Amino acid sequence: MFRTALRSLRAHALRFVLSGFAVVLGVAFVCGALLYGESARADSAQAGADSQPDVSAVVSAGWTSETEEAPKLDAGLRRKLERLPGVARVRGVVEGLTFVVGRDGELVGSLADSAGVNYQPGDDGSDPRYALTSGRGPRDGGEVALDRRTAERAGYRAGDRIRVVVRGETRRVRVVGTFHARDSRLSSGGSLTAFDPATALRDLGQGHGYTQFALTAASGVSDEEVAERAAKVLPDGLEALTRDQALDSGGGDEDKLTNILVCFAAVVLLVAAFLVANTFTMLAAACAREHALLRVVGATRRYVQRMVLIQALLVGTVASLVGYGLGIGLGAALEALFPVSPEGSAQAGGVAAHVFSPTALSAALAVGVGLTALAAWLPARRAARVSPMAAMRTGEPPAPATLRRRTLAGFAVTLTGALCAAGSVDSGDMELATGAGAVLLLGLVLLAPWCAVVLAGLLRAPLRRLAGVRGTLAVENARRNPRRTAATASALMTGLMLISAATVGVSSLSHMEERDAARQATSDLRVSAVDFAEMGKDTAHRVERLPDVASVRVEPGPRVSKTEAGPPLAVLVDAEPGRTAALHQRITQELDNPALVVQDRAELAEAAARPYEPFLNMAYALLSASVVVGALGVVNTMAMSVRERVREFGLLRAIGLDRRATASVVRLEAVLVSLLGAVLGVTSGAALGAVAVLGQEGAELSFPWVRLGLFLCVAAALGVLAAVFPARQASRVPVLSAVGADAA
């Protein structure tokens, strides 16, 4: 049986290439995501293990709403902690928002991980936590030291005058040294700027004392013991955490990205399943006489079924191994695009990239082999039902079974999905909307053959007028086997459905944010801080002194405590009539702070819509793989169809159809199949996107008609491209040999 399956596989190897490639893409997505996740988690664990090795426990302010102000971490508390048994050292740590301005005027490094720290020299003048690599430590408010990576990235060295942004204010300082530090923020691409102790306490601590105390355990004392002993002497409002608890971020972004990629991989695999199933269905039909002959010489139904499944397992195994190799490259590309340890950081290169992973390899084989076998299950059962009498049958195969049951089931499932989607609009339940989308997709897959017949009937007259007999032939070929047409179109429909849903949803939200920002813009100009930064408290006063200012209002930020206001959220500025553009420039020059942005009404509306565009582009990039697989399905179906219809094309050529006309018939047929998938995918996807938007309170639906129309045009273009090779094959069929040939 295995030898027979292998020989049949070699004989029809070209027919499995495209379906196998679809499985390769899906497996590569899964393996790449898993390998990246493992490497990222290992890098994060290594960064955490290397970060601040002198820390056993930390004491900091805990969350409380009962007191007006958290207790200060002052020198008295520090002395109390130093007297605890098992505590070797207590370091007072002061940290706060600090950004380094590069030579190009932009902020350097990851804003979320950039901070100012206090440099605490010992008797030898050096700080053990921040080991100097050049120069010396800062001694007064006009001096700073930079971490080595930030200095290299910005092109700074000891002696340079630079700008830093401290607590929303820009100041000019001199770099007096660079240092190396083991800090997880550096591994995330951030920067560290070290100040002398007095400046750090005054500016970063803002007069509230230290940010935290770092406790180092004595020999033989565990981190847990140190934290427990410290907690017993702390006043209400302060807490003691072990080093691991303090470093724990509650789940990294790498896990989120891995999950997103695995979800997109599932979409690609679903589309690949359509292609695999269609390939084996067509191959079973083409090899019906071969299977019947096997039955004549004694093969049982189970033998034929197992033989087809063995072919599927072989295709799946090869595709899985190739996909795993491609997944290694994809994982490396993800590590380059989304590095956990950026190049040049303290932890960069500390953990080797994962190339072999039992988990990823097992997933590749399970997904690739399992998917291929599952997709080939029904075609294998159909192949096993071939009667031995089919070996003596000539001419056309028997007519396929009626579509009545499938059509009725399709209408029922589609109606159920539509009702669930309508229910999710009233409830606002996104889980119900997602489930409705899955049910609707299943219903459309079942209903696709009926839709193929209906669409072909609607296009028959227009195509006859546009392309004459070629259009009629293309329509009849698409209607002749609606199941095959539907299976091919369903692969393309799935990807376009998700892309259209994402486009409608994101475009509506983007339009709504842009509209709301324009409505809420109550001033000519708005001054605000970039993400993760804050605004200086004297910003409004500095703006108010400028010429052309009509009025200034402060939008307050959240309060630090009941007695202290936090930094302002924004400064709203009205200009004198006709002086908005001039005032915009004056404010930018006066503040001279890259951590602050000045926006007019139009810029504010544009900025509100901008965050959605990267998400949509990422969705396009990832979902385009499923569309590519769907296009491969069209190529595969048309290529195998041409091989089955050799005699038909020979007869068409014999009665006067030239090569060009024969190729155009195949192209029109491919375009019809592509348009069927595109119409179903775009309309259903747009409906799902609309349901998701309408289910959100206050949301306003906005259809991006241009983009949706572009998707239909792209689908038609894909149909033309997919038919290039099959059309060429059909046009080169030898007339005389084809007329006397049986269907292959």
C-alpha cells in the first residue's frame, strides 16, 4: 500500500506542489511565532536575572486611597532598614522621567523605558551599580553621566554639552562620563541618565525623598526573608517586595505578539485546508479509473482510502519540515523587527536564538500533518466509494449529487449567523460578534456552490455581450462543477472577509476619533506631552507671555494626592485673529522641548486617527498571506482543470477556437472564481465590521468604499494572474492528440 501511494504521489507530484506550499506557509507562521516567543521569553528572563544583581528586596510606596499622601522614604527610614538582621546594605534610589535629546533634536531611545537615576559614589568615587566606562561621575546639577549604549546611539562622549528633559523641563548639561549598567530598561531600548545625589533628590524626587530603597541580603539570607523583615517595620502606605516580584511585569508584550501571530497563522491554515481538500477532491476524480482498477484486482475500499490518506500524510510531513525551516527564518526576522534585547544593550546577544525547539517542531508536525490528513479525509472516503465497474466506463463521469441539502443547510447556518450578529449589536458583546462571524463563515462555505450558480447566471448575459462565445464557455465551465468552484472561491473568501471586517472596523473607529477630536478642539492650539512624558508646571506661564496670544487655559491632569496637583495634561491656547500659524511657530521655538507637541485643530484631528493606521497595516500584512494562499488555490484549480479537460480544449481548437481565445476562456473562468470569493468575502466582512462597530456605544459607522472596491479589483487582478500558467497550458494543447485523448 505504501509503495502504491508513493508511486501515485510521484506520478502526480506537480499537482501537490501548490497545496503543499499553502501548508508550508501556515506551518511557518506557527513555528515562527513559537520560536520568537521562546527566544523573547528567554531574553526577558536573562535580562531580569542580570538586572541589578545587588538587589534582594525593594521598599516603595504601595497603592492606597486612605491617606492623602504616601509616607516619605527618608533618611530615618533608611537607617531603620539598615539595622534589620540579615540586611547587608540599603541603597536609596531616586528615579524619575528623564529623556536625552539627540543631535537631530529628537528624543533618544524607548520613551517608556527612559529614566533619570541618582549616582552614588563610594569612597573610591565610583558607583558599583553604574560602573564607569569613561570619564567620571556627576558632581553638581550641571553634569550628568549617560549609559554607554545611549551615548553611542546619540553620538555623545564625555565633555559634550547636551540637552535633557527632566520632569517636562528642558535643561542643558555637560556629559562627564559614561557607564555600564545591568538594568532591564536598557534591554528594552531605554536610556539612563545619572545625576548627582543632591540634584536627583531635588529634581527627580521633587522633595518627597527617595523613590525606593534597594536592600541587599547578607550571606545566607534569602530574598523572601529580607522582604518579610522589612515589611514588619514599614508604616502604612509602604510595601516590601522581593527582587523577582519587583521585576515581574505581569506578562510581556512578546507573549501578546506571539498570540496574535498564532491567530493569523490559524487563518492561513484554514485557507490552506480548502486548498488541500480541493486538490485531493480533484485528484480523486481524475484518478477514479485508477482506483476502480485497484478495486478490480482485489483492493478493498479501506485499502483505497488508506492509500489516499498516506499520500496526504506524506505531503503533510514534507510540508511541515519545510515549513519548520521557513519558520526559523521567520522567527529570526521577528526578533530583528521586535527585539527584546536591542543591539548594543547590556543583554543583547546574551541568549542565543532558538533554532531547534521540541515544542515548535511538534506543533509543526501536528499542525501540518494533522491539517493535511483532516482536509483529505472526505476526498479519501469519496475515492474509496468508486465502484469497480468505473474501470470499464468511458466518456463523462456521472453527474454529481444534488446541492439541495447543502444549500438548505447553508441558508440555515447563514441565517443563524446573521441573527447572532444582529443580537450582538444590541448587547455590545464582542465575543458573540466573533462567534457570529465564525457561524456566518461556515454558512457561506456551505452556500458557496449555490452562490456560484447564481453569480454565473447573472454574469452570463453581460459576458456574452462582452466576450461572445468565450464568455459563455467561461460561465458554463464555472457552473459545471459548482462544488469545485465554491471550494476554490472559499479559500479566497476567508482572507478577504477578515481584511474587509478589519478595514470597516478600524476605518470607522479612526473616523470617529478624528471627528471627536475636531469637535472637542476648543482652542486654536493645544500643547501636550508625548507618550510617557509629562509637561512642566510653568509651561502655561511661558506660553502666556508670548505675542499673539489671546488666551491660555490649562487642562489639569490627575492629582498626585488630595493635597497636591499633578502636572497639567495640556495647555489650550487661543491666538489673535489670523495669527495661529505664527503663534504655532513661536510656541515651538520658546519651549524648545521635543517632549512637547504643539498642534492646531487639523493636526489634532489627524493625530487622533493616526494610531489606528499601524494596526490596519499590520493586519493587511499578516492577512495578505491568506489571500496569497487563496490565489494559489485558483492557480491549482485551474491548472488541474486544464489537465482534466484536454479533450475538451482539443475539440474547441478543432472547431475554430484559436490559441488566444482558448487562453481567454481560462482567464475569464479564473476571474469568475476570484470574483465569487471576493464578493462573498467583502460583503460578509463589511457586514461583520459594521456589526462590531455598531455594537460599541457611541460609535459611528463609516464604510471605506474606495478600499472595499479596491479589494474587488485586486481579486479580479489575482484571477488574471492566477490563470497565466493554466491559460498557457490550455492554448498549447495539441489539437489532434487532444481530440483522441481521455480526460487525464
